[in-house]
Amino acid sequence: MFRKATKGQETRERLLSIAETAVLAKGFAATSIEEVIAEAGITKSGFFYHFADKNALAHEMLQRYVVANDQVFEQTFGRAAELSDDPLQRFLIGLKLLAETMADLPNGHPGCLIASVCYQERLFDRTVLQLTADSVRKWNAYFHEHIAAIAAVYPPSEPVDLDQLSAMMSCIVDGGIIMGKTLGDTTILPQQILLFRSYIKLLFAR
Amino acid sequence: MFRKATKGQETRERLLSIAETAVLAKGFAATSIEEVIAEAGITKSGFFYHFADKNALAHEMLQRYVVANDQVFEQTFGRAAELSDDPLQRFLIGLKLLAETMADLPNGHPGCLIASVCYQERLFDRTVLQLTADSVRKWNAYFHEHIAAIAAVYPPSEPVDLDQLSAMMSCIVDGGIIMGKTLGDTTILPQQILLFRSYIKLLFAR
DNA sequence: GCCAAAACTGTACCAGCGGTACAGGCAAAT
DNA sequence: ATTTGCCTGTACCGCTGGTACAGTTTTGGC
């Protein structure tokens, strides 16, 4: 039997969601508890019932973000796996689906919390930083799996380090998010993903 | 006759340098004027003699960063231009030099201020945000020049949007910086630059 | 419908920060 | 000798992030 989401969990969710939006817009330090609780319609004491301190909020916020991101990847590339058996086709389809998903976000990608934390590292304790590092490593490993499966079937047209190629994926995404936000151009991220896809094609599909 | 750097300019520089390091580590909001002046060995009044308010500090900090970055690019690709006349070779050499420069940074790249601002946009006024957007556009245009010159001589092995390809450069760099900082791995940024170089080679040098 | 746990509210308090104001001091350039 | 640039010292203020803790309402399980 699944546990029904209690009222407390809903409030937590709301707090985390509001906080995430604020953190991506102003950074962690400038995100005041005051404004979060104001928007959530709760008191300061209520906030501290849910989170021991601001760092606890950061930790749960990140966990939430990582889980959501994992789901997007698994959903996207899972769907791609249904559409083809070939590892290369799977990955190419997955990248196209991902680009479409990113293009469909009405206001563009809201921002990457890992990048946000990275540029405010000194504000967080080791557990939070560990969480970001572990997540990045996990995503790198995830893409490495896909790419290694491709390389096993299709020898690359030029020698290439598969670890670096896997890492490139996340770099492109993070970089695309930043440029998109900075220029106010929501097409940049999906385009960069498709450009990475193009590189993969050029490397393996010849 | 060049103007000798006055004492005031030196102090300004010191303040900007200290502030930049702090901002890249903790974000703008968490960087207190108090700590900056403490490290600089100056009083608060001294600080406000140089900067009208915190936003003025941010503005000059960014200008300084953009100029420094411009110089790195111009120096690197300028040196490359001395070593070859061919647009493709120039760019490839430039990318290699850039990767080496990044690899030689003792503690890795300290971070990109544009990315930092991007994740704290609400803290800055329009002039600062305009400055970041303009800089990114300028860099995109700069790389577009290089790449268009290549494409004019060497038709790409696959149709590719040159604007997107130019933008990819900055995306890779920003993404590489973030992953490098997050994983504590200073080799990632130079490797990603070389991987981008490899893509350029694959596209045009066949 | 009772009861215990969950989910809060209310109040009080503090240090520190950004920012202002203003009265100087000191050294170098002209 | 005087101005100009570059600061120091002192005093002050409003705001807010954050802490602490006692008390109150709501909810869900039985």
C-alpha cells in the first residue's frame, strides 16, 4: 500500500519548489527564508519544523532536483529504447526527444541546481557538495554506458576518449542552459543538444 | 606616455580581485563588503570612496573579467595566427594553446563570472545583465568569424549551423568549468576543449 | 469521538550587513 | 603653498537572516 502524501509532505514540497525557483534566480544566500514562507503562506516557525536550518533545505532541494533529473533522463532514453534496439539509434532518438522536451519548456530551462551550487560552494557543507559530485559522476556513467554500447558496435571514425565524450553531454547541457539564460534565448539549449547529437552521428554513423 | 598606475588604481584592483575570488566561491550576496575590506586592509569608508555601492563593484568586476577574458582569447588565437595562415590550422592551434593554458592553471579555472551572474540574475541591475549578454554575443561572434573562415575553405562533412557551432565553444567551456569545479578535476576543462577541437577537425578536415 | 502525534503559530530576540554622513589626515603633484 | 587624490575614524540606522522555545490547532488511526 502506498502512503498517501500527508499534508506535511505537501507543504515541504511547496517550500522546496518555491525555494528552488528563488535560488535559481538569486542564489542561495540571497534567498531569504522570509520570502519563501511568505509565498508559501506559512510562518517562520513552520519552516523550521520542516527543516533544521537553511542547509537542510539546500540538501533536500538538491536531492529533489537530482531525482527529478534522473527521471527525465530515464524516461527520455527509456522511451527511446522502446523505439529501437540499436544502441546508436536509441541514443540518437533519446537526444532528439530530450531536445524536444527542452524546447517545449515554456520559459526555457529554469536552471541547473548543480551549477548554482558550484558557484556558491562555500555556502554548503560537505554532504551537499558530495551530493552534487556524486550526481555528476552518475550522469557521466549513465551516458558512458550508452556511448560504450555504441562504440562496441560502431567503431568511431576517429579515436575518441569515451569518458570525455560522455562528460561532454553534461557540459553541453550546463553550458547551453547558461547561454540560454544569459541571452534570453530558449532555443540555444535544444540546439546544442542536437549539435552534440550531430557530433555523435558523425563519429559513429559512418 | 603611459599613465603610471596610481595608488588608487592599485587599491581598486586589489578590491576587485578579492571580490571576484569571493564571489566565485560564495556568490555575490554572500560576499560582504566587510570581508572584502578586511582582506584588502582598508576601511569601509575607503571602499565607498572607490565604489558608489555594491552594484558598482559588480559592474566593474564584470568589466574587468570580460576584458581579461578577451585578452586571453586574442592572445591565444593571435599567437595561433602567427603559426599558420590556414584558417582551420589557426583555429586548431588556438584551441590547443587554449587547452594548454587552461591545463596550466594551478588550481584549475577559478570560474566564469558570467555563469555566476547568470545564476543570480535578480541581484543585478540591467546594466550588469546587459554586459554579460553583450560579452557572450561578442565571444560567439568572435568564434563565428574563425569558423566561418574555415567553412569558406573547407566544406563541412555534414551540414552544420555555424552559429550553433560557434556557440558550442562557450557552452563547452562553461560546462567544462562547472564539471571541473564540481568534481575537483582540473583536467576536465582542457579535455573538453580538445574534444571540441576534435569535433572541428572531424567536421572540416576530411 | 478520543488521543497522540504531526503540523504548525506567536513572540521575542540578536548579530551582522549594507549603506549614510561627516570630519578629518596625509602624501604627492603642481 | 595649496590643491588633489586617497584614504581613516567614528557614529549611526533600518532591515533581515537566523535561533529558541513555548504554546496551539489539525490530522489520522483506532
